[in-house]
Amino acid sequence: MNPGKIIFINGVSSSGKSRLAKELQKRLKEDFLHLQLDAFIEMLPRTDDMDMFMRMVSGMNRSIGVMAEEGNNLIVDHVLVDKSWMDQCLEILGGRYVLFVGLHCPLEELERRERKRDSRRQGFAKAQIENIHLGKLYDIELDTHALTVEQCADQVLDFYATGHSSAFDRMRAAAGLSNK
């Protein structure tokens, strides 16, 4: 069985990751599962236990590798604000096709989106924006304020159609990891 392909979307809260993932699911010719951090957070009985939260994120990261190993194509919707989370994903996903997408959006727009969404606590975007893209290389970067979700999906699909991805390989090489 061939391992699944991964379209890995990274961006702060309210940057448009889930909307982009759903748009891609509708338009991709192959079936892709949408694996999102928010769904894992909703599994937590409470959010004040940082040890439990970190174990949950580690488990989610490992599940990405297991799901892909079983032949599932994935659209991963993540908020890689902690360097250890990025490092773990680099370690786990070596040798797999990973198209790494970085989403950008001005803080003012992110805060507007947070206020508009009843389900969001305020301030997540502001807390995450400084570190979200620190030390990361992307195959494609998109401004979700300047582009519609359809335009973002067009760009991801155009890049995906080339069959190329190299950001994860370059970051793995920089970290001294082999590309199994």
C-alpha cells in the first residue's frame, strides 16, 4: 500500500485553515481526510491542564503519520506555534509527500474574525502570530485576507498538480534528519 499524501496547512487561529481545507476537499480529485487540531482540542475534558494538552498534540502529530501510513490522504489543519511540535512532525513525516502551506493574515483581520465567531476565545491569534511561521519554510504561502478561499485553493491545487513538495525535506535536512 502506498502511503497517503499530506497537504499540511499551518496558520494562527482564525486564519482560514478549516475553510481552505474544506474547499480543497470539495475540489481535489482524490479523497482527502481533514485532520484538524480543533477536533482534537474538543476531545479534552478541560483545557487548563497543559501536560494533557501537550500529550494530546503529540498524539495528534503521531496520528498524522499513522493515518498516512495506512494510505489515507490528509489535509492537516494545524497551529504549529511550539518548535517541538514542528520538530515532531518533521521526524514522523520523513519520506512522505507533504505539501506545506503557510497562511498569513493581518492581526486586525484575525481579531475581527475572532470577534465574529462565537465559538472562539478572543486573543488566540494575537498570542500565536509572533511564533507561527518562525523557522519554517513553506512550499506555498498565502494571504487569506488578500485572497478569497477559492483563490487560495486554486493556488494550492496548482502547486499540488506539479507533484512537487520540498519544504519538509529542506527543513529535515537543516535539522540533520535523513529523508528516509
